[in-house]
Amino acid sequence: SLVNIMFIFSVKMQLPVYYRILPGNIKDIKAFKLCLEESNISDAVIIVDKGFYSENNINLLRDEGLKFIIPLRRNNKLIDYEIIKTGNKEGFEGFFKFEHRIIWYYTIRLDKESIYIYVDESLKVEEIKDYLDRTEKLPEKFTITDFHNKQYNFGTIALMNNLEKSPAEVFSVYKSRSQIETMIDALKNVIDADRSYMRDEQALEAWLFINFI
């Protein structure tokens, strides 16, 4: 059977600092709140994936008073690409450097959150090349017409958030999720902790504690 486990990860320490086995009847957002209260951590930021976004989930996060960053799919109707379409960088609020890459950005203000739109020029070049390569290899799936329709989306990242941080700070926090992915990969492939073979709850708790240490 499947077991739901929630970790709280410290970016500063680059280590998981808390874990909890979750019963199947606790929904994700309630679990976030429960774990933060139990761990006594007050400055956590919840970073989820694109599939998490929905108006209902946003409302639930607000109701629980949780801080969050949610990446949006590029076809989300909340995103306005008109500034990018002009081709004029004067419409952007500015740029910053992240790992030697130039990131341009502008902001879409909502009632209670902001959406930061980023354009990673290096990523844009990579994605354009990749797409055009596919139009040659798989013309039945990737057409030049579709390329023209998507050309302003390439290299973009849209982050909805309710943090009191600058666009550069939010981008950096979001990118820290790679450390979490490394931790999960280590659990699965280094210490082989994605299968417990435990037959009861007490044994599972002990096994997970040993793996956590």
C-alpha cells in the first residue's frame, strides 16, 4: 500500500528538518498547516507544482494563512504576454542574474497575490531550438504554425505568490526546490527508501526514523 510522507526542508541547512507520515484522509493543504504547527516552523514557504493550481486551492491556502509559490502553466488565462510581444525591454521592470543567466521580469498584480513573469533568455534560445528541431523530426505533431502561436511563451516562467519578497528573491526561493528534488532522489535511489516492506505501523515509523537520521 502507498504511504504519504511530508517533509519540511531547510534550504539554509540543505537538509530535511521534519517529517510526518500522513493518514490518507488528510488533504494536502490541511497537512501543510498541521505539519507547520507541529514543527513550530513559522517562516515556511510552500512550493508546489503546476498541476496544483486551482481557484479552490488558492482559497484554501489563503484560509490557512500559508505562504506559497505556485508556478502557472503557460496557457493560464491570468498571464498577460503583451509586454513580451512588443519586443521592447522598456516594458519590463528590470532584470537580475541567476547562475550567470539574465532573467527579465514584470509583475501582474492581483487582489491578494502577485504573479511575477520571468523571461530567461538562455532558456528561450534552448526551447526555440528544441521546438524547431521537433518540427523537422515530428512534423505531424509539431508545426511551424504552432511555433508562431507559442513563440512568446518560450523561456517564460510565471510564479503566483503571496510573499513580501522581490521578484529576484521569489525566483531564487522557487529554484531552491532543486535541492528538495535531490533529497527525494537520494531517498529513492541512494538509500532505497521508496519501499519499506514493513508490515505494521510501528515498524514503518521506526524504519522511516532510521532513514531520516
